[in-house]
Amino acid sequence: MAHSTLSFNLPSSIEANIERDLSSHFVRVVEEAAVASARTMGQGDRKQSDHAAVQAMREAFETVPIAGNIVIGEGERDKAPMLYIGERVGAPVPDGREHPGVDIAVDPLEGTNLCATGAPNAIAVLAASEPGGLLHAPDCYMEKIVAGPACRGALDLDAPVSQNLKSIARRLDRDVKDLTIIVLDRPRHERLIEDIRREGARIRLIGDGDLSAAIAVAVRGNGVHAVMGIGGAPEGVLAAAAMRCLHGEMVGRLVIDRPELEERVLRMGIKQPRRTYTAGDLAMGSHIVFAACGVTDGALLRGVRFFGEGYRTHTLLMTSSNNTVQFIDAVHMHRKPGPRGVRLY
């Protein structure tokens, strides 16, 4: 299937290049990060896995024809040598031409622990939009509820857990006891877990990977109906970008629990730090691309599979312009097969 196309308010020659090439470039960027981190899978070194993904993604960006600005990345410049917030990425500009400006949110390896231990659902992720299209979220926590398209307008962070569960069940035309809710397995969620169980809903506890969980909720047929709890704010922006492409519903609110964090949020241009955001507030761009490549096998994406002549990747590509979800199963050959042919597993 052909890649989805994008259109930005740019000179016609630049616009044509974006429509033809941008989505495929972003697929390659997440593939490179996924393959690099997958080579470290199960070795027990989460820092090594993360470093491999970050370096591969940064190098891949050097060939993408954009004037990219990292708005969600690995942290502040003094803490992250690559893919830090505010870093400029993209290929060198040819003489007499200009590349389109693009804001980029990345998580080169969502689930570093998952990759390091060989557990399911590690992915490499990016979202991109026109400048100003993604919230510059600080590296802090965010309260979140994420659900599928049927739940638009039905989620309320200030309502009791019981009310949200009843609202979700009503929109899905089922009983609360038929719902499955994904929650990060953290001490901070003890009360939340207790409340969900009291209402009779099922819970799927996960150790990491609330972003991949959010995507799974919005894609029909995965058997999960909502994500609830507190996770990372940067991951919240990436999840919102995915929800924009999937018509999913999301509400989120930054957890501002320290005076210095409130000051930093204000410096980043967030004037109402305690407001409740929807997916459209967090990822407000007119044109959004979301790409994720599996690192380890999961419910949504298969992990990287290596064989003698190369490797095989499984990538999700979505755009907000046509709300199409593409699953790209790609075989990458790096040398000619031996006399007995190629084995794709």
C-alpha cells in the first residue's frame, strides 16, 4: 500500500517533496532505531539499549529533507547529547532550496526495560507536525485517560473512577464488568486499581509502555478499552498525536507538584499548566504523521526479526489527513542470499 501523503503551507516545489517522501522517511527513521535497539535485546543493559536507539535515530534524521525541531525528546540539552529538546535535525540544505520546518516528538525506545529484558511491547516512536503543532511538554508526569473513538466527550479527569467506567461502558454498549482497563503497575496507582476492581472491570497491569497501550486502545480488536493513570507527559503528547490520527479520545493534565517545575512549565510557554488537555490540545497540528516500529513482539506490532541476509521489521504509520492506519511488514536485505535461499524468520 502506498504511503499516506501530507500537505504543508509551503512553496509548491517543497510541498510536492513532502507529499511524496516525508512519510516513508519517518518510517525509515523509526525502523533504524528499532533495529539498533533490538540488537541489544535481552542483554540486561537498559542504558545500552536506549543509547543504541537514540544514536541510530539521530543518524537517520541526517538524511531526512526537513528543517526539524525536536520539541519532545531525550530531555534538556545539558542532560542529553542527542535528540535533546530544541535540537535541529535534518539533511543539509541544498544550494538555493529550503527544507520544510517540522516539529518532531520522539521516543527512540519506549520501554527500555522491556528491551533490556526481552519483554513484549518495546517500540521506537516519532510524531511530526508543522511548526507549533505539538505541545512542548515538560519532562514531568501527566494524569491520563485514553479511550477509543466511541468515547469522545465522555471522559472526565475530575470525575470518580466509577463514573468514567460507566461512561466508557455506555459508549461501547456493554457492561462495566466487560471492560478491560490498562494501568501501569506502580505504587501510585494502588487506589486507582482498587477503585477499578471495586466496579467489577478487568485490569491489565503493565510494567512499562503506556504509549503502546494507548495506541492499542484506539485500534479496534485488541481487547482493551481504556488506559487510566499517571504516566509521562512527553509520552502523553505522542499518544495524543496517535489519537488525532485514530479519532481516539484522550484527556490529560500535567502533574505540577514542585514550585521549580511550575516555573519551568511557564518558561516553556505553557500559560495554564493545570488545565485539562484533550488530544487536540496536545497535538493541535493540521498535519500529523505518527510512526512506530516494533522492537520486541507485542499485541500491536511484531518485533525485529534477524536472519542471515538481513532483518524484518513491522511498522505502524498513520496520518491525520486521511486517518489511515498502515501496517508495513518490510524485509531488509543487506547481502545476497546463500545457495539455499532466504529464510524470513
